[in-house]
Amino acid sequence: MTDPAEAAAPLLRVEDLYVSFAKGRSAVQAVAGVSFDIYAGETLGLVGESGCGKSTTGRAIVQVEKPTSGKITFDGTELTTLGRGELRTLRTQVQMIFQDPISSLNPRRRVNDIVAEPLTIWKIGTKEERATRVNAMLDSVGIDPYIAGNRRPREFSGGQCQRISIARALVLQPKLLVCDEIVSALDVSVQAQILNLLEDLKAAHGLTVLFIAHDLAVVKNVSDRVAVMYLGRLCEVAPSDLLYEVPAHHYTAALLSSAVEPDPETTRTPVILAGEPPSPINPPSGCRFRTRCPRAEPRCAAEVPELRTIAPGHQVACHFPIGS
Amino acid sequence: MTAPLLEVTDLHVRFATPRGDVHAVQGVSLELAQGRTLGIVGESGSGKTVLSRAIMGLLPRHSAAMTGSVRFDGTEILNAPDRQLRKLWGTQIAMVFQDPMTSLNPVQRIGHQITEHVRIHLGVGRDEAKETALSLLMQVGIPSPVERYGSYPHQLSGGMRQRVMIAIALACAPRLLMADEPTTGLDVTVQAQILNLLSTLQRDRQMAMILVTHDLGVVATRTDEIIVMYAGNVVERAPTDVLFREMSMPYTEALLRSMPRISNPSHTRLDSIEGRPPDLINPPAGCPFAPRCPYAQSRCHNEKPPLVEGAVPGHSYACWFPIS
């Protein structure tokens, strides 16, 4: 784990990212001006509810979705201006794992071939060297290559398929791993296995991770820092323990109070948010959360709150943060 | 003590498959009194959904063989003819399903879907039914019910659709509400809203409620009693506070320990449960959890433990070597 303050340049820098999708004559602004850094060796959690743009942000980073504007700098290289060939080379460094482990594996191919495919495409090593690497990779994610290697994905459970997806993502030894809701389809006991595995692999391979999820407890468990998103914008970024202890944004506080804990003596009473998230086609003026915020004032409608630092490493986008 | 509203005795459910019979529910007994809430917790494949559908009489008769007894208000309803069940469904027992999108008819306005139900079961006229429907929409917290009355399901968000489902379920004032994963797939803030709504309605109407879920967090503060299921068996049953404080079954302990918690610092190592649940076509001879249990001894592998009473009234567990 690298202390963000000590690290010189971040491994990934996202600056003022916008992603819009055309919808009829209007446009949906899925991501509207998001900026954050991820430092080498850290895990940044990106949390938010459905439709907040967290997955779109992840997809824009690996350039599956073309950003409308903004800059994404990975390891000193600006990604949004790269040509196809250069981007393709760079993609070996940035890998993504998706939510549904079963549909993200080709059902007709054998596990060995699925994990070897990135190596085959890049013609890395001889056939024997590739096989050795695949076996070692499968072994490190807890799949026995000699028993399981010749089987097809349908013979595996969701948790095992997710392990295979992780092996495939890591076989090229990427620097950055983007995990999009990788445990939300799994049972809790399997979820724990995958989360522990991710922590082990991160340590073993020196990975940097962007961990996108909706489950606050899961995000806290794996992240060094957490960023909270609402309706296309970041609300708050802080070291995990700090964010969960003293949230400064009213949305973060509401989100935390709504989370259920397996403890009947829990004393938290959820702050029930009024209404529903507004449409991203026609977002509220000023602060996007103001229509549901308990502290909203006229200034919130007039002025967009920028992300500002309120404590070392703690940034919040709110005119009237909690505790101010 | 008055007779329980629902009494299930030694219920078995078997499904015929080409590989053999899947014994999905293996002798489950439970009672539920008027006005009480029971949580049924288990991972995927534990039989919790099959159990709830068997109680409702919703399993396909041609493929599911059911034995045992399900008595509702003193009347045997297991394997009862549809004619008899139709008089119970909606008016006496109602169900809220997991997926509010596919449970609603996509080509009918939601107002019609509520009034249809009211008119058939209560035999009231069109205008009276509409009034009832509007008051129900109000009760479940749908803003501007008059406008929403004419909406189609796709025009509503997931949380709103689930509210409509709850309104339909409550339309004829059932005495038992069966909620199968009512908040899975909803955002945390919406989940808190829906769970609060269900608790309030249950209390106000003195309904009995069964909350089926995979999430111990959901049932921790909202049930009187919890049943933990594993591989088709009830492995532990206790009043809610007793279960969390003095669990006796290693599976319950393992399940609870594998859950990440917001109250724990980040990077807390999770205790995952290794292995996977047994095959229900050839269930193991002994305790179904024995192959994954850290405390298992030879007796556990050979002899299936019965559900026995613990020291606290209402607490029972199926384990030869309970945690003390």
C-alpha cells in the first residue's frame, strides 16, 4: 500500500470526465465532470446507486465507452487521444472484470484456452511457456489447472467462473485492474472467498485496483480510499475508514445510514431520502443532490459545488458539509 | 396459546430431473402466529424459495412432489386443488416477489392491475375499486397516486414497482404476507424505504409476515424469529436476538463471519466458507454442512443431526457439536 501523499504521480488520473449518451433529441449525461486520481498500489472504491455513472466511469477508463470530453492519463500517457493501435497495446496494462462471471466467459471454450487467450493474441512466449503461465495463474486463483483446465465454463459455479475471469484478467500482468461489481452476483460465503483472493493477488502482483460496487460494506472491506458518486458526479472522496466514520456529504451519510448490518442491536436509524433520483437527462441545477438533501439552501440550486479539500485526503462537493 | 396461523409439518419437496430426484426441501417444520414476522435465511440453493413457494402452493404439480402438511388457519392446504387455493391467494395469503419488473404485466396500467385484483376478490364496483387502489398507492408511499394510477410499469423505477407490488399484495388485506427477497436488486436507500414500509404495514395491519432473504442484515432488525436453511434443511431456528447472540450451528456462525461489515475497519480479513454446498440429488449421509464445517468430527459425516431444542426457549439447532 502506497501512501498517496508520498507517491509522486498517480498511476491513473481522470480529469473532468464527461460521458454522454444520445437519447432521442436529448442526451443522458451519465458522467458529468468527474476527476480523481488512483495511486500505484492502492485500491480506490467507487460506490453509488444504480444509474449514478459508476460503471460508465469504469468503462470510460478502459475506453470501452468513448468519453465525450475530459482527460484520462494512465502512467503518463493520455488515453483519449491515442490511436487504435496504441490503445490496443496499452490495454494489456489495464484489465477489467465484470459482474456476471458466467456470461463473461465463452461457453464453448475450455478454461485453459480462455485464460491463455490474451497470451495467444499477443504471441507471448512459446506454447509451453504459455501453458506454464496459465497453469500458474489458475493455481493462484484457486482453480486446479490439471483437473479443471480442460473443462468448459458451464461445469463451474459462479464463484469459480469469477476466479477464472480474474485469472484471465491477470495473465498479462496488468498494472491496473478495473473491477465492476465483481461480487454482487455471488453468495456471501463465495463473496468472501473472492474478496480475500483479490486482496491476496493485489499484494502478490502489486496491483492497483478501481473497485466499483454498490455494497458499502464490500467496498469498505477492500478499499484504501473510497469515492462516492451521485447522478454522474462525485460527492466525496476520502480514506475508507475516515469516510465511513465521519462522512461530510449529506448523500454519503444517507447512504451509510441505509445500509443494513447483520446485528439486531444496531442503533442506526436510516435517513430516508425523499423521492427518487432525478433523471440524468434533466439533472437539477447547482448541486445534483439538492432536491433530496435535508440541508439544501438557495445557494445549492444556484452554484455547482466543486470538490474541495476539507481535511488531508478528504474531499467533498458540498456547500454545507456535515460538521462545518 | 392460540393455534398458529400457519403450521408447516415435515414438509418435503422433490423435483424429478433426468439425473434423479432433487430433494430441495428435506423435512421442514415451522409455525407462525398472527402478527409475527419470520425470517428465512439461506444462500442460493438452500431451498428457501422452494419452501416459500411450496407453502403458497405455487410449485408446478407435474414436477414437484410434496409431502408433509401445510395448515393455514387450521385448514390443510398442501396439494389442495387450485380452486381452493384461489380463495386463499390474495385475500388470505399474498406474496411479493423479488423481481418487480417481471411480476407486473408490462402492457397494463398499474391502476388496472390493482383494481382487477380488488374487483375479483372483494366483488366491488369499478369506482370503489379505484378509490381503494388510490388509497393503497398512497399507503405504500407513491407520490402523486392519481397520475401514477395511469402509468405503465416501465414508466416507474424499480423501487416504485416494488411499492406497486406491495400495494397489490395488500389490496385484499391478507393475513399472511410472503416476501421473497423483496429488496434484492434495489439500491440501499430504496431497500431501507421498502423494508420500513413493510414493517410499518405489517405492524399496522397485524399481518403475519415471512421475509425470505439471503442477507442476514435484512432480517436482523425486522423479524421476531429466524430460520437458517442449508441444503434443504433447517439448521438453526431461534428468536432473532438469540440467533445473533448465541448461535449454535457452525453454519450460522460461518455465514455471519463471512459478511463484510461497515463497522469493521477496511482490509479486515473475511472468514470465507471453503467448498460449496452439497449436491441435493445425492445428499451426504451425515450433516449437510459437515464437508465444509471447521468443527466436523467423524460422527458428523455419518449421522444426520436432528433439530433439537437448545437451552433458550424457541431456540433449536441441528448439530452434534454445537458452538457454546
